[in-house]
Amino acid sequence: MSHLKLHIPGPVEISQKTFKAFSTPMVGHRGQKFKDLYGRIQPRLQKLFKTQGLVYLSTSSAWGVMEGSLRNLVKKKVLNCMCGAFSDKWFDVSQRCGKEADSLKVDWGSPILPAMIDEKLATGQYDVLTLVHNETSTGVMSPLGDIASLKSKYPEVMFIVDTVSSFSVVDIPFDSLGIDVLLTGSQKALALPPGLGLFTVSKAALERASTVNDRGYYFDFCEFEKNAAKSMTPSTPSIGHIYALESKLEDIFEEGIQNRWDRHADLAQMTRDWAARNDFTLFPEKGYESNALTCINNGAKAGGRIIDVAKLQGLVKDQGIMMDGGYGKIKGATFRLSNMGDETEETMNHLFQVLDECLKKL
Amino acid sequence: MSHLKLHIPGPVEISQKTFKAFSTPMVGHRGQKFKDLYGRIQPRLQKLFKTQGLVYLSTSSAWGVMEGSLRNLVKKKVLNCMCGAFSDKWFDVSQRCGKEADSLKVDWGSPILPAMIDEKLATGQYDVLTLVHNETSTGVMSPLGDIASLKSKYPEVMFIVDTVSSFSVVDIPFDSLGIDVLLTGSQKALALPPGLGLFTVSKAALERASTVNDRGYYFDFCEFEKNAAKSMTPSTPSIGHIYALESKLEDIFEEGIQNRWDRHADLAQMTRDWAARNDFTLFPEKGYESNALTCINNGAKAGGRIIDVAKLQGLVKDQGIMMDGGYGKIKGATFRLSNMGDETEETMNHLFQVLDECLKKL
């Protein structure tokens, strides 16, 4: 079966250049060549994360780092902000790690707002907060800047922020936000193959972690810090991913970070315009639409056109494109179009053209 | 800098065929194409693990599964068998996970023997045992068959066996051994890029795991089982690794498993013969030498020739080969030659020829 161009919200399409780097002949992970590789990319990673600290590479998908962050930081109780499938799951994972956890829950499609968090943190019960910046399941981007500004009011609360589907899509300046953990995965807007987690942590988070006795080894922040200082990783790294990352960092800085953010904003706007032209409404609350993907309402809430998504998926597939049909409890009642990664006006216009043709056949 | 052929004990050299599969255009991990891929390789994985159960694919290096196994299974106390750097570290990791742990420790170079384990387990203190089958740091292979036969005497003890550097080197029949966890990594004898953990677990281990409340999510055995039953993984998998694994399974079954074991035995014997010809002694206790790699004594214990290993490494590197210079506390006092993966008589003879020439220059 021939390849289907991916327009699902991750994994996304991988370029031939990236794949070539992914298949660089193998090197030893304790040798100079690996240290040189990690050392070479560290400054660019720091520039992308906007941090003076070290950026860590985890041989895992982002969930590993999401779970690891809980194991490193929660001593008292974690507040899990829930607004979609992935943020909801984080609450479940907190409990599965044996941590005391509470939820701050809004309807799917709504963002998490600072006032809600402020009210909860004011109780003094929590030492950790988890936030999914861009809920991939609902296409909602919560206002991270405003939320992060609460950190100064609650310095003892560790702010863990998942940016799996917003990293390199919008500006997320780690140091100036003042948050404690910023984590992402490789297979979304970075347009790398899945299998690598990237993250950075604050000094306060490293200090907190050092006092948590059952944080383990595999995701231990202190081990990542100790090893990264020598341009190594605690466990055997996925070396292919790191070569691919080097190649992708070249692409990103060649394009320019600002240009990359602008491109994602433009392509997301094009997608929203396409939806409006076709009488669809959007699932996210107005003003909180993601720039990485567009979640289109298809009956999940009132208003707008309703179509047979499964049938549309099939027709689009016949045209060589893989599109999403909604996720979790809003499967079928929404569908999502991704513009993450290397997409351009041209590739998005091709997607819209295919969709337009297929809609006529429904 | 040009590529150095790897003869270190992992990562090992990757074939062009494997790299091609590694770079297969991306597919969605919740879609039919991924399920078809995992479904296609599952029977071959089961044949290789010699199990009727499901084989799980973890987006991590082996250490993730090693730690995860502790988090899934230890309720009372774990006995960590220690005979080298990696098995020693497992004891440390047990403690870092907040588990009660004891060590069964032998000198590096010696194997773990059944009688030692029997004596410890007879105390009734333990509900989990960890064993590194092939200690990559010392080149010692402990007698897994004899050790596993203790399982019938201690059915309530979960036997976790790391076969990182022995998997596909020697026969390790999971079901008939009767052990509870068999885990390995991609970058050793499977000759895949690093970044994938492979494992299978017994029904008893799944049952035990289901009663452990803080086992987490990322390495949760029950989640792996539930997802693998639908040919999926709990978290986003490293899809490239799984395509590469499919390609490597083709290679393995084309060669024949028995032929693969025989080849590794022959190449290891050639390496031991090379050492003897050059007046070196071996570090492992006689009768427990690994078939995956040869750990050569260079002053770590009495007897045999002693050379400047760092200098030899440099000379060998000039000839385009990366060799090991010993690991951990026996660095420099041993060195290791790997014959894992796709090595042949021809490639090993080339290594020996280069070593012979370089030894003359010391």
C-alpha cells in the first residue's frame, strides 16, 4: 500500500532530509562522537527552549517525561488541570503513580484560565501543577503566559507544562515564564519520528527532585542534569533521533524561529478560514484556538455543519491523505486538521482542495 | 570524520537494510497500518521469545523496562543479583524506586549460581528476583536454565531476567524456563538502533502487577497487555524502530535461529582463541564466558599479558574500528570485543588482523 500523507495531529510527515539524518551510521553513546553531537545541538536547543539551563533528551515518548515529572516533584499533592483527553489522562497517571491528586476540570473545548488555578492553589494544598498547554484532543491552547504569571505568587508549587503540540509552534520562553518543567515530544511540530522526549527543568525543580526518594532512575531529573553536563544521557539514547533532531534544528534556524511561529499562525488561520467557508464551526472556545491544529466541530456542540466524518476520512484516504476523525469521547463529533511541522501554504491548499472535492461526494 | 566500524558491546553496527526500514515513511500509531505492522511481527517475536504470550514494545531503552519491572512487581522485597556494573546498578535503581531491596553479590568476573539464590530465597523475604543473564561489563553469562529451575520451588517470587546482551545470541525459551519477565534492548545482538525495549511477562506477573497501586502508566504491564492485544502500544511508539525490527526479524528467520546461535558461539570462540594466541587471559570465570562479547583480562586479575588499552584503542581507531576499553571499575584493566549482531567470520577476522597489527605497534 502506498504512503498516505499525514495530516493527523501527530505523528506528522517526516522529510527525506530528516530521515537521512535519522539513519546516520551508529556511534557509541559514551564516546566522543556522541558527546560532540549532543554538545553541538545543546546551544540550539537552549535557544529554542529560551533557557540558560540544559535541555534533556529522554529515550521515551512525552508520556514518559510527564509521568517522570510527577515522580520527581510531587511530595504533597498535585493539581492536574483537565480540559481534554491528554490532560484528563495526566490526572489518572498521577493516581497510578500513587500520588495525591486533585483535578481542575473544565468542559472539553474550554481553556484552563489563570483565575481557576489561582483559586485552587490558594488553598495551599498543592506542591505541583500540571498543565497541557495545547490540548491536542480539542485543539484548545490555554493562555500559558497568564497562567505562568501565577508562579511568582506560588513559588513553592512546581509548574509542569506539557507543550507536546505547541512546542516550536508558538513562543514558549522557559526562563522568562519562570515555570519548572517544559516538556515536549518529537513527533508533533518538530516533525521528527516519534520516540524522543525533550525537556528542561528549573533549578528549583532539580532541588525538589533531589529530596524525593522514590523518583527512580530512568526519568530522574538529577541524573539527566548530571549526564547532560557531560553531553550524555543517563541511559542509552536513541541516537538516530538525536541526529534527526540536529538536522531539524538546522531547518528551524534556517527558517528562523519567528518565521516558523508566523507560518504556523498563518496556516492555522487558513484552516479556520477553510472551515468557515464550508459552514463548519470550531470546537474550541473563541480566542483559544490552537495554531498547531484545528479541531472542527461536527456535532460535539451546537451550530455548524455536520458530516459523516468516517466517510470523509475514507474519501480523503483515496486521495492519498490521512486525516483525523476526532479523538476520545468526541470522536466523530469533531475532526482535526493538522498544520504542524513542515507544512506550507501549498500543502495546506492541497489538503483543502482534496477536502472540498471529497465533501461534494458525501 | 568518517564512520568507525563498531566492535563495542552495543550499540553495534546497523545494516543499510535495517536503516532503510528505520526510515519508512511515517504512519499514525492508532491507525490500521500500525496495527498491521505490529500484528505482522508479533508471531515472529513470540517465536524468538519462545512464548505463547504477547511480546511488548517499549519506547525506551532497556533500563526503562528494568525499572518498570520493579515498579510493577515488588510489593515485599526484591533480591538483586549483582555481578557487574549493570546488575549492580539494578540494586541501586531498586532503592531509588523506594523498594525494599537486598543484594546477592559476587566478585566481578564470577557468575551468579543457583545455590546462592536458593539460599537467599529460602529466607522467604523476597517476592522479586532480578538477574542480568549476560553481564555486558564483565562478559559473564550466568547459568539461566539452572537458575530458572528454582522458580518451581519459589513460585511466588517473580523472576525478572535482563537479556540485553544475550537475546538472540543463545536460546532463551521464556515459557519453558517459567520465568516472569524477559526483557531486552534493541542495540545489542538484534543489531537495531538504540531506543527500543522488548519484553514479555508471565500471567502471574500480570496478576501481580494488577495489585500494585503505584506502578504508574508508562511501563505498566497491564497497559502493555491491553494495548498489545489490539496490536498497539500504551504510548506513542517509536515507529521507525518497529519497522527496523520487522526487517531484522526477516534477517533472523532467513538465517535461522539455530544458525544465529551457532554463529555467535563460533565467533565468540574465535575471539577467545585470538586472546589465547596473544597471551591474554579472559576476565570471566572459566565456563561462564559470554557468546556475545569477550571480556579480556588486562590486569584486573592475575595472569596474562597486560597492554596499554587506551593506546590500542587509538591505534585501532586509526584503522577505522571502534573498540571498547573496559567498563566501570575495570576500565583499562579489561577490554571487550563484541561479536554481536551481524558479525561474520570475515568481519571478526578483519578485527583480529587489525588488532594483531596494532599490538605490534604498542
